[in-house]
Amino acid sequence: MERKLYQKIWDELSAEKPMIFLAGPRQAGKTTLARMVSSTFSNSIYFNWDLVTNKRLLIEKPTFFQDINRKDNSLPLVVFDEIHKYKKWKNYLKGVYDEFSDQYKFLVLGSGRLNIFQKGGDSLAGRYFLFTLLPLTLAELGQRRRPFDALIKNPLELPDSDKSLESEWRQLSRVGGFPEPYLSGKETFYRKWSTGYGQQLIREDIRNLTAIKDVDSMEVLFSLLPSRIGSPLSLASLARDVQVSFNSIRDWLEIFESFFLVFRIPSWGKKISRAITKEKKLYLYDYAHIPNEPEKFENMVALELWRAVSNWNDLGLGDFGLHYVRNKEKEEVDFLLTSGHNPILLVEAKLSDTAPAKSLLKFQSALNVPAVQLVNKPDIHKVFSNHGLQTLVVTASRWLAGLS
């Protein structure tokens, strides 16, 4: 499957830097994208630290890539896969960059966040651009994304198309957006894949790259998270349920984020009376097994928005953020998009309510921004006036397809 959205991001970033880091969840398609990128080069070489022969090659001959048998005089591409598992990877890449940045292009892949090692000083600072590849989203599958400037200027406008994407949206709901189960389209395959996915990450990648010893309790924590989607996450409550310390829960959730098992969004408090600002909301990258439909739908919307914000930031289009809004009266709007720490758009996810939620209208008036209520029903397109502001109620798949 082609990943044209991310191929474009590579093209833009690699035109300005010779070394690009590509991070993202395991099995999200990073290696496939690397093959796509490599196919555009006459000369390329692929290195994978997980292969014993490759490990030995790098240790014995650090500049092994100079042995590329070139077809022409164009710059070669060197792909390093999972090299962050090498203890000296940062110093190695620094040396490679400093000596060969004018002679090669470098693409560095990793299933953990390649920037998690920046604390305490980063010897690679200024030498690379990083972007993130996420599981398939409707905006990527539908290929009808609106131009970024047009979307930001008028986020309530819909992409021009008569074709429905309801079938793609339903398939994402059934089997998620990871390429292998999505392309299979079979729920039986997805359930087998998903069961092994989390266990493999926790028992192999996370255990090997961290000092975690209580893997069993970490797995219990991960098993509880699908039932916590959609609400502010209480770490103290999770600590009681898992029977470990508060600090362990905090640290493990940060590790889950680092390895792309979950992502969390903070609350927004500016101009919100009695706002709740401490607890974050948590969502899964592998969401199809979430038991309750409203929470699964909200998670799907969250990932579509998270992908858009992540790509915008990776491309240097601005400083964008994703938040939620909630006050002590438990009035809430699921999502708030921000630009430069200023609110720009409220988004509410509802399964079937085609009248704007009262909390959406209330927080829209407080923040003075456009608002969208996404519903999981076909053929919905309504526009309401809220004291001079517009509120759009629309079929989720139709609006989300336009996210750039």
C-alpha cells in the first residue's frame, strides 16, 4: 500500500536536511515507506539492527555503506532501521552525519520515539528533522484532504466530493488502521493480530530497552486502558486497580507513549471558568477492540486529529496542539485544536445526536472559535448559529476526510 501522504512529508523534509528520522508504532508501515522512498533513488542500501549479520557488519566496518555498487553519480540513500537499539547509536550517527552529510541521504527508522533520548543533551541536535508515521486514517485513505491554508482559514467547509467514505470508516472501526489487519479486512485476523501486538511490544521492545521488571503488572495496566477511553485519566485510581505505586503508573504510561501504544492530550484552561487542568485523556493507536462504541468513535476521531496536528508540526507549519475542555461541573468538549497556544477549533464526537451539545455551544461562546460536532451517522450536514458563531453538525467521515 502506498503512503503518499508521508512520501510527501519525506520529500519536503529531505530537501532541507540530509538526515531524516522516521518514528512511529511498530507495524504501522515505516519499512514499507522506506522501500517507497528507496525506489526513488538510483542507489540505496538498507540496514536493520535486528539482523545479526547487519550488527556485525556495522561493528566491524562502521562505514559499510560506502560499498554501495552505484548505478550512477546521484546521492545514495542509506536506511538505518531500529538502530536506536544500538547503545552507541547517537554517537555513531553523529559521526556519520558529520563526515558524510554532503555525500549521502540518511533515513533513520525506529518503533520507539527516536527523540526520547534528547534529555540531558543531544549530540545529534540540529542534524536531523523528525516526522512520525501513524496507522492509516480516513484522511489518508480518502485522498481528498483540503489544502492546509484553506482548512485553517475555514475549518467548517467540507471537501468537494460526492463519494461516500462510509465503507472505509466502518472498516477502520472494525479492524483499526494498522496496515496488515486493515488490508485483510477480517475481524478474526484483527483479533489475533491485536492480542499479540501489545504483548510483543511490552515483553520484547519495552522490556529490552527499559529497566522494567514487573512486566506482568504492566500488562495488567495496558489491559485496563480500553475501558478508560474518553474520560480524564486518574493515575491514582489505576494504581489502586493494578496494585502498584502511583509513580509506577506514571512511568509506565510515559513508556507506553514513547513506544506508540497510547497518546494523551491535556486539558485547556484559558478563558474557561472552573476548568479542570490536571488530568489528561488517553487514547489508543490500536482502537478497534475498545468495547464501547461511543468511546471507540471518540478514539477514532482523536487519532484523525492527532495525525493532522502531528503532520502540521513536523512540516513546520506552526505550533499546533490538541486538547480537551472540561470544567468542575463536568461539562466537556472532547477536543480543542490550538495554534500558537491560541484556540482555533472545537470538535465534539457524538454517535447520533444531530443537535449541537449544550457544552459545545457554551465553550464555543467562551472561546469565540468555530465548532464542529461529528456524528457517526451518514448524510448529516447541518449548520447552526450560536450568537454570531457557526456550529457545524456533520457526518464524521465526511469532515475528517478533509483534514490536511
